[in-house]
Amino acid sequence: MLMDSLLVRASCEEGSGYLKRANTERLHEIFNQYASQEKNGERFMTSSDFVRTYLGLYTNPDYNPDSVNLLAGIVDTSKDGLISFAEFQAFEGLLCVPDALYKTAFQLFDTNGNGMVAFDEFAEVMRKTELHRRMPFNMDSSFIKLYFGKDKQRLISYAEFSQFLHDFHEEYATEAFKKFDKDGQGFISALDFQDIMLSIKSHLLTKDVRDNLVAAASTGQGGRSKVSFPYFMAFNSLLNNMELIKRIYLNATNGHRFEEVTKERFLHSAQMMSQITPLEVDILFQLCDLLHQTGKIVYSDLVALTPEQYFKQITKRLAEIKAVSSPDERGVIVQILESGYRFVLGSIGGAVGATAVYPIDLVKTRMQNQRTGSLVGELMYRNSFDCFQKVIRHEGFFGLYRGLLPQLMGVAPEKAIKLTVNDFVRDKFMDKKGNLPLYGEIISGACAGGSQVIFTNPLEIVKIRLQVAGEIAGGSKVRAWTVVKDLGLFGLYKGARACFLRDIPFSAIYFPVYAHTKARLADEGGYNNPLSLLVSGAIAGIPAAALVTPADVIKTRLQVIARRGQTTYTGLLDCAKKIYKEEGARAFWKGATARVFRSSPQFGVTLFTYELLQRLFVVDFGGTRPTGSEQKVPAIGVAEEIRSTNPDHIGGYQIALPIFTGIETKFGLCLPRFQAVEKIRK
């Protein structure tokens, strides 16, 4: 069929809301593995092969065959009772498109496969659903006639059907309210309200909303056990528009996700952006009060009330280990293992970042060590670019990497302990809702900066002496071990106070700026793509590196051996005074450009690598994970356990189970799973 060929050719890009198409050869192998019928040398799947064996649905012995045939008919577009590979592959392509849920529902009702839905087809499928059996819908209503015509002969296309299905669901809820409102006064009981919501609107209900339906209805109606029609409509409208509610919150907080917002402030933002009614805002705050009783809302409250979107990009994972079954099992040993896990990934991230920018670091060091007031003679380097050129000319390309080995040996524990301590302290300041105060972010960063000095100072002084060694023409080659022996244990910590002066404020500035920049660059769902991680890390490095350059200059002067005729320093304050006296205030900012160009991309690459590794190698210790790292398979109203674990579910079939379950939960199209009732009647 034409639709099959179009679907087979449809491409699915990897991006927000898309899945990558399955490899044709691998998909064919899987199809042949499950296909039990052969006809004219070609293999076919039966309805049972596809629904029960491949998808793993309706696996009970007393399953309802009509329901299985109806679901298989979604894929069997030729309606011959068998599924060919072309149809199987076409449906895999359909599952990749953004509107796969509506397209799948459309094919469920298009029982004759002509690309249109007639009233008889719609009525036939609806009458088989559990919802219609519990709450029959009037198929002669004016609503039905508006779509199918007064004689019910009009055919509906896919685009029209998608709107019809959405409107039908809303109309169904209204009809149910009218049936429960037996005396026509515009009120139903709180229990009837709960029954309607669970039967017809279950796709809108998260666990928190489902558990508080009766309580919310009673609170919202002034303690009465009755629910008015306006409240019923406002409640449904609110849940339908939770993504808009999130935007209103972010508008009120200027993009911050952890700021508490009062009802008055939220109302002001709502009236600026949309037509959310005051009653809907009242219901929103009532629901949030049932969760934590503060009278204010934060973004995490909205997440708790919002059903997940159907399509989010799947985060690729090379490995996934669940260390604990629940956060309650997080003991001391588990927390130590979590820190060890972060330490290893931080080491790799630090090494990658340091290697990427080491040539810039070498130029920065030589520029900072160049003195203008105490040694007569021509300056060796006019600027950072001149320094870069002369290093390559006189020392070769690998001269740019002089001292890299000790740097890598040091940068691994340095960055690892900095990232580990920052994450550890942030966890301690974070409340149960994931909120972290600004002072907690600053203290976490400062602790991280202070903890790294014990590792970095010895390796920093060795690295610096190796970097400046190449400046002396014809000088003997200096090795790292020689520098260590000359300095001794205490000498390795020369300039440590300057390191504290540099690293503590650097990290106190860097990590909060990184966290807030990352949050601002996240998409509407809070997800950060890899590029946003790299950019966030680089942006945060600019102010942090620039503002602590004076401390870095002092540290460099203290750690470098002064040559004949150069000024020597006895300590931190002595160094600062002599630099100011001999070279002026501008000397404190020497190498600032090179430092920014080094630190900004280095930390961008380091944090990018660190967080990307946590996405690829997932170990669940029951604690926190980097924000913005999850972009999962969707599941509105779908329990975690129904997500596919079958390795044969590739390409679009990775989300086949959530989609088939979504048809039931979003549109109320629950088909009977068993035939026990029919057997008893017989």
C-alpha cells in the first residue's frame, strides 16, 4: 500500500522527540525469528505472534482473542489477518514520528485500511472498550453528528480524527458528569468525581494527583463533599495545561527552577502570559498544599503534578547498574562507593580537559613568569601569541606539551576530588525536593577548591618549573623527578597559601555559575544536550578564571626559581608588595587572557566529559544525579515496569509498549484482556 511505502521511507532523526530507525537487516532477522507462518516462500506474523509473543501483551492463557486481533490490525494495514515484513517495518517507522500515538490510534479505528475512519468503524471499536461498557456513550449525540454528519456517513481523515479523538475525550467527561448529576443541579459527589477521573482522565493523573483526588475536591469546595461543574472543568483544564503552567512559573522566576512562588506572584505571571483562570490557579495551589503545606510552589511541585510527555529522546547508555533498590538503603558504604564512582569519572574528565588546553596553560605560565622591573634586557615575549609562535619555533610542537605528564598525574586526582567534593557537599545542602540554596552552592564550591590544593600544589610547582625550563636556550633538560628531589616534601608545598587564595574563590564562583547557566540553557523539559553542557562549562570558567588571576600570578612567582638579577620573594604578602612596587597593578593581571582561554575551555571539556560519562555509565546509588541528564522513553500514566526490556525491540519498537499502553490510558480505549466472562455466560 502507498501508506506502507511512505512509512518505510520516513526518516527518524536523533533529536528531541525522535528515535533512530532500526537497521533493516537486523529488523528482518527479528521478524523472521517471531514469524510463525509461511506463504508462497514469504514469512508472516500472526496476530498472536505480534501482540503476545513479540510485544509481550495479553500473555495469559485466557486472553481475549478479539482484543489481540484488533491491536494486530493496527500493523496489518492490508487487513488479511497476517503481518508481512513490509507492514512490520512500516509500523516501526510510524513509531518514530512525533505523533506516533495519534497515528497508532487512527490505525486502530481504520479497521478496513482505507486511510479514513467511518462512524461504523469508530462505534465498533468503542463498543469493545472497557470504558464504554462501564459508562456507555450516546452514539446519537449532537457531538457525534457534528463530526460524522447527521446521517453519520461522513468519513474522517487522520488530521480530523486526531482532533475528534481529543474532543471526544473531553465530551466523554462532560457526559459522565451529567449522568452522575442526577438532579441536574450542577454538582456531583467527591467519590463520583474520583470515579470519572480514574475512568476517563487517568492519563492526566500522576500518583500524587491520583492519591489526593477526594481531598483536593473537598478542599476546593470549602469542605463540602460536592464538586461543582465549574470546578470539574477547571480541574481538567489545569491538568491538560501543565506544560503551560510550567512556563508561567519560569516566567515568574526568570528561569529559576528552585525559587518559591506565592499565589499572587503566580497569578500576575499567568495574566501576563495566558488565560489561565483564577480558579485553576486556586486548584493548583490546593494540590501543591496537599503535598507539602507551604502555601508556595516550586518547579518540582509542577513536575510531580505533570504527566510525562510521550516523546523524549532516549539517552544512550553503555552500562546501567542499580546499586540499591531504594534511596532508603543508602548507607555509609554506598555513599563511599558513590564518591569513588564520581572520583573515577572526574579523573577521566580532568585528564581530557587538561590535555585539550595544555598548550594554552604553558603560554599562560611563561607570560606570568616574564618580569619587567628587575632584569635588564629585551622582553622574551611581546604577547601570548608571540609566546606561542616562539615555543613552536625553538622547541617544536611537542614543546607546547612540556610538563604534560606530571600535569596529567596531578589533574586526575585534582579534578576528581574537586568534582567529588562539590557533588558530596551539594548533596548535604540539598533538601528532599531537590532545592539547593545559593549559599549552599557557594560553600560546596569553596570546599571543593580547598580540598584540591593538597593534591595540586606539589604537581603544580613541578609543572611550572618544567614549563619555564625551555626558556633558557641551551639549558640542560629538566626532568620531573629532579625537580621533586631538589624541592623536598615541604618545598613541594611552596606557595600553598596562594593556591588556597586562588582555588577556593575560583571554585566558589565556578560551580554556582555553571549550575545556573546549565539550567538556563536546558530545554523546556529541563534536559541539557551535550553542547549546552560544554557551553555552560566554558561560560562559567570566564568570570572564575579572570577574577582570581592576581592570586594565580602570586602563586606562579612563589613557585618559580628566580634567575640571577630577578626579584625573590619570602611569602605571600612580600610577593604582592614587590610586584606592585616594581611592576604596578597591571602586573597582577598578566596572563589573564591566556588564563581565561585556558580555564574556560578546560572546565567546559572537563564538566562535559564528567557528565557525559555519568549518562553513559549509569550506576544508581539512590542519590542525586546531574540535573538535566535524563531524557527517557515516554510513559504518560505508564508504570516503569511496562517499559521494554526486550533486546529485540529496536528502533521505533523501543517505545511500542508505552504507545500501546498510552492508547488505553490517554484515550480511555482499554480493551478487554480476558474472555472468562464470555465463557461463564456460555
